Amino acid sequence: MKHIVLLNPKGGCGKTTIATHIAVYASTMGLRVALADHDKQQSSHDWLKSRPRRCADIGAIAAYDGEPLEGEYDVMVHDMPAAAVGDQLAVASVCDKLIIPITPSPIDIKAALRLWVTLSNIGWLDNPNMEIGMIANRVKANTKYLETFDSFIQRTNITRIATLRDTQNYIRSLDAGLSLFDLPPSRVANDLAQWQPIMEWTGLFDMEDEELLSMMGLEDDFEPTADKFVSLEEMHQEQQQDEADHYTDTYE
């Protein structure tokens, strides 16, 4: 079993969003996936409870309540809490991939710097058996602070896996128990394209770029277009219609 850990002691950096999306993608691709929620706020667990029945199955592990991290799974995605790093090292130390989401703000960068110092002191940054990557999350283009943010990431010498833009599509999809991978690709094409390097970095699939894009419903010559936001009302309507179609196909 492979373990992917989302770690950052700073709250609000996007651990749950990224964890749920990785879990959905892996499950959609046919892997047996568990989402281990280590946070007593139970955000990942609540999202799983609201997930439509038609969607790809994801196992739920209430790690925050002491549930064992075991089962017949191919991959386990760990959504860690906003808490002291020392309390999370036992889980993170046995992971195959460690992902650090970070948002471009002075407070978040200071928190990430402390995390970088901690990881350096315990020798993880020099450990050849541990792959650590950073995702720049909720990034707004052409903002003044972006240059400072980019400079910080370069100095950490941690692989920058990808950059995810700031969009309401994530919030609206999660509110409906969905992910971007559950939506029509044409509606969220800009965002799906940004996930290609993340999927490659996880190492869960041995695919070429064009194969990954094809699985996302995109072409290898995809070019970003104007932003397309998906309304919450549209999501709920599509979700209800899909469930109705699923019921009809099953019982007729």
C-alpha cells in the first residue's frame, strides 16, 4: 500500500481539498483508495458522507478517533490536522509521498519556514527514501506578493509540484460532496490541466502526458480559456439528475 500524506501545521492551506481530489482521481482510475482523516474537525469525513452514491468508492478511516490505518487498499491518502508537526511525525515518517500545500501570504510563508526548519532538523529533506513536494495553492496571478512567494519556494529546495489557481470551483464542488474530477471536463478544464503534474508526481500511474490529459477529458494540445465557474445550483441539479439516471438504469 502506498501512503500519501498532506502535511502543514498551518490551517486553511488546502490539505483537505488536495487530499480529497487525489483520493477521487485514484479511485476513478480503479485503485482501492482510503481517505484517512486525522483532523478532529472531520472535514474529509464529512465530505465523504455527502458524496453521491454514483461516485467512485472511497474508504473512510476516522483516524482522528483512533481507527486503525489498515485495510485492503492500494493507496491511503492522509489528511493531517493543523497541529504541531511533532504530533504527526509517526504517520508522516512512513509515507511514500509527502505533500506540503502552501498559500501565498506572509503568515503562511512564516509557518512554512518553521515547517521547513523542522523537516531539515530531523533529516527528512536529505532522506533519499522520502519524496517531499510542495503545491502552491489558491494562487492569484499578477499579485505583488507572488514574487516573494516564488522566491521562498525556490530557496527551500523542495520540489514545486504544481500551482493551483484561486477559484470557487473547488469550494462549490466540495460542498456538493464532489471533486473537479466528478464534473464535466469542459466545465473545469483550466483547473484539471493544473492537476496533471500532481498526478504524475504521485507515482500512482505509469502514463504519458497525453494519456493523463485524455483520462481527464482533455487533449494534449489543450490551451486554457476564459474562467468558467460552476454554480452550486448547477452542481446540485446535475448531481440529482445523475442519481436519477443511475436509479433508472439500475431498476428498470
